[in-house]
Amino acid sequence: MRNSEAVLRRVFLGNIKTSEYYGKQIPWDVLYKKNANGKYDDGAYTLIYPISCKIGPDFYTLAADGRVLRSIFRDDYLIRLPETILLRAEAKLRVGDNSGAASDINMLRSRAKCSYLVTASDVSIDLILDERTRELMYEESRWNTLLRMGGTVAVDRIKKYSYWNYPRLTLTKSFNLWPIPQTVIDTNKDVVLEQNPGW
């Protein structure tokens, strides 16, 4: 169910009476505005995207009052069992226990009624990150997770999987550490606290 229409709404019906799409499904080409070359216009990348039931309700009670509702709502949580299991799978992978990592991942896949399970030879950091996306979409702080991987994992995955070209073309720095706030550096009076490289 993690990628089903019940969880991710990809069908939008027109609600403007004068539109040719009133009461009909609006094609993604119209929603994303293809340019003259038949490519999606990067300028439209913030307009609309599939809506997850995790962060958006099915109805907006205040819309009838004429309010413009742009906010997306999401529950805050401390930790979920599937995230704990995926952290354990990652730890097992890092110590060479690929079978154990596969078993943990399959525990979640079985619960989600996935049509296929993974084997020890399938397990990699990329697979675990993909599984985290499927299980924890809109719930985890993805940037924190990618930075935790170390190296160039964050930048590599953004460049590989970004839907829009803008992040690919502008991401020229290898982020793997957060900046230390200047206020923290200034209040560290006994020992010099160096800023993380690149900031």
C-alpha cells in the first residue's frame, strides 16, 4: 500500500467551472506545464505534486470560508518501529551481516504486502535508503539521513534522482556536515571551536 492511490493521490479533478477540465482529471502535462520543446518547465516544479495522506487531509474545512489554504499538515513523531528496524538493518549491513539486514528489510516488506522480498546480495546502502523513502516518506528529515551516510552520498543521490534539473546543475558543493552556528563558536570561550570545512 505504500505506493498505492490510497496513500499517494496523483489524480486531480478540475474545480473551475469555466475550465475544459471541470469535473475531469487534469493531465500532468497541464499541471506541470510542458514548454515548447515538450519538456516539463522547471519553473513549475513547486506548483503541484502527488499528495500523501500522511501530510494532507482529504478535505479542507476552511476553504468554504474563502480562505486560501496552502499549508500541508503532518504529524510530528519521535520514532516509529519501522525506522528503528531500518536503522538496525543499516547497522547490520555496516558490520557485514547482509543476511540480517535483508531479514529486517523483508520484515517491513512483508507487513506492507510487497510482491517481492530482498536477498542478502541485494542489500546495500542505496537499497536501505530507497526503503527508507518508501516507508518514511514525509516523516523523516531526509537531509539529515543523507548527511549521516557520510562521503558524497547526499550529493550523489540528489544529482541522480532529482526530478528537476535545477538541483543537478546548482549543487556544486559536497555537503556532508552541517555548519556550526556562529553563536555557538563565539560562546566557546576556553577552546577555539573551528567551523566545519566548507562553511
